Amino acid sequence: MYFNKKLLVPICLFSVVMLLASMTLIQQTPKEEDEKAVNLKVLPKNISHKDLEKVMKQWASSLGVKCNFCHARNDETKKMDFASDAKPEKKMAREMYLMATKINKKYFKSGDKDSIGVAKLGSVNCYTCHNGVAHLEDATWPKPGNGPGMPPPGAPGTGGPAGQPKPQGGR
Ligand code: HEC
Ligand code: HEC
């Protein structure tokens, strides 16, 4: 048939494209499955990989750290072992998440879960306190010239009797 011959080339091309597309899909499905989180204790267990990554990036940037601040590396595989609880910082981060959720629920009525089931840390979140600094136990506020919003060194009220006293022990 004349009609069919004319369509033969586009149909063939279309079939090849579809075949290639389905092959990539088949290849991708098990890979996504591999990446599924296996050790979630405070975040929703069914969180998508994409949403988890978003939360992790928020935590990291709030503290001004990289992933390996909380996550241990497997020395044998030479790869990050995100499921491992070896680092105390990871456990601390869980406590922090629960604390922030509690504060929001109790004092700001904004601790509701959002569509992905992660507590909306709307009013008080990691950045509210950390402001890009991980080790808050070392921080004395106000600290002159220490990041945005801080008074410049030597400004009135920074240090001296009016400033916040240094923590005991001087860690
Ligand atoms: C401030 C600490 C902290 C930082 C920084 C951090 N994470 Fe996490 N991450 C956690 C905690 C805590 C959990 C476990 C959450 C839970 O128990 O629900 C987790 C869980 C994960 C998981 C799931 C592992 C599993 O199988 O259970 C992945 C993947 C992950 N993080 C990736 C990352 C990546 C990628 C980065 C860097 C962009 C990052 N994390 C930065 C604290 C952190
Ligand atoms: C209400 C203020 C506040 C909020 C909100 C908060 N933190 Fe913290 N965080 C602190 C203080 C204060 C410390 C220091 C505690 C200490 O060691 O005495 C700390 C310490 C930490 C540490 C340990 C750092 C170290 O020195 O090893 C981690 C990790 C951490 N926070 C992660 C988080 C994450 C992740 C969030 C958000 C889910 C968060 N924090 C929200 C106040 C806060």
C-alpha cells in the first residue's frame, strides 16, 4: 500500500526511540530501588530520594558543613555509607530535628507535616540557630565580624562586660 510505505520510515524511527526509552527505564528502576533509605528513624520512611536529598542539603548548608560531617565513609568500599550511624553528629542531628519539630508544634503551631511527611520547620529550623555554624557550643554571641548580621570587630557592645560571657571551661 502506498500509504503504508510513506509512513514506514517514521514508524521505524519511532519504534527504535520507544525501544531505547523503555530500555533506559528498565535499567533505571533497580538503581532507584538501591538508593532507597534503609535507616530512617525520624524522617518518613517512604520519603522519596529527591525529597531526602533536599532535606539533607538544607541541613548541610544550615550548619555550613558537607555530608561527611554527619555521615561515615566505608573504608573498604571507599564510598560514603549514608545508612551507618557511626558518627555521633548524625545521632545529634536526629535529636535536633525532633527538638525543632517540638518547638514549632508547641510555640509556633507550625510543626505540621507537609505533603512529603517531613515536619515543616517553618518558624524554627536548623538555620535559625546554626546560621551556617556547626559547633554552636563554641559560639559566643555576639562575636564581632562572625558572619552576616554581626557587628564589626571593636563595635560598641561586642565583648567586655556588656557582651555575653564566655562559656565555662573555654572549650
Ligand atoms: C547534620 C547532619 C547531616 C548532614 C550534614 C547530612 N546528613 Fe544525611 N542524614 C542525617 C541523618 C540524621 C539521617 C537519618 C535520618 C533519620 O533517621 O530519619 C540521614 C540520612 C541520610 C540518608 C539515608 C541513608 C539510609 O539509607 O538510611 C542519605 C542517603 C543521606 N542522609 C544523604 C546525605 C547527603 C547526600 C548529604 C550531603 C548533601 C547529607 N546526607 C548530609 C544527617 C545528616
Ligand atoms: C534551638 C536552636 C537549635 C536548632 C533549631 C537546631 N540546633 Fe543543632 N545545635 C544547637 C546547639 C545549641 C548545639 C550545641 C549543643 C552542645 O553541644 O552543647 C547544636 C549542635 C548540633 C550538632 C552537633 C554539632 C557538633 O558540635 O558536633 C548537630 C549535628 C546539629 N546541632 C544539627 C542540627 C540540625 C540538623 C538541626 C535542624 C534539624 C538543628 N541542629 C537545629 C542548637 C540548635
